[in-house]
Amino acid sequence: MKKLLLLILPLLLVACQSSSYYSAMNKNKQRFDGWQEENAIFLAETHDKIQLIEDLSELAKKESNLRTTFQLAEKIETEMADLKTYYQVEATIHRIKLASALSEPGDKVLQKIETISKENFDSVYLRYVNSELDELDSMMNQYQKEGHNERIRSLADRVGEVIEDLIEQNKEIS
């Protein structure tokens, strides 16, 4: 029985992913209404932020000049990958589609960072990642106050704790 569960779980996780951000959002809007639609939009939007932060940190591991920036980027990338796993579980439970690709605004941010000169990369990365973490933290706090699903509020609490820790580490480096 456990082997069957281990085989089915990855298939369920993949089934809740859509390649395009807009395809996932459209599917969720067709599937849900009311509070369920709000939950789906919240998970899809915050998942997109988490993907962007992870991608920015992956880039920073390659482009950073300072060891501290590299170490922070490595930690952030690991934390975001862990959070994405929690998101996939929640998406599977609630039948919500998540995108495996960034939204257009997220992709533009990533492309902009890729063009930054090597000597300015560390400071620009730290500013951008801090801004994205602050925005994600704000979204989590808002859901914790106004959200209607206990499981998703618990996820928002977990994400908020991780983000606050990362923001604190980022401030120590900056």
C-alpha cells in the first residue's frame, strides 16, 4: 500500500502543475468561484513570487562577487524549493493549478537582473530579492488576517516565518 501511495503522489503533484502562469490562472478561474477562487489566486500568485525569488537566487549563485551574497542566495534557493513542495501539496489537496513557468512580470524582473553588470550585481540582487521577499511577506500577512482556509493560513504562517528569517539575514549582509 505504501509503495502504491509513493507512486501515485508524484503523479498527483505533476497533475496540479501547468506550464504557463496564465493557463493555470485561467484553469483556476474556470474551476472555482468565491472563496475557493480567492484561495487559488492567492496560491498561484504567491507561488509565482516564490519561483521568481528562487530563480533570482539561482542566478545570484552564478553571478555574485561576494561570498556572503553567494551564501545567502544558496540559502534562499533551498528555502524556496522547500516552500514550493508545500505549495504543491496544498495545490493537490485543493485541486488548484500552479504554473511551472514565471508570469510575464516575474520573467521581466529576471531578465532585467540578468543584464546587470558584474560589478553591480550583488547590491542589485540584494535589493531586488529583499523587495520581492517584503512583497511576499505582505501577501502572507494579508492572507493570515483575511484568509478563509485554515490549511492555507497555516501555509501562509510557515512561509511568513521563512521569509522573515531570510529578510533578517539579507539586512545583515546589506
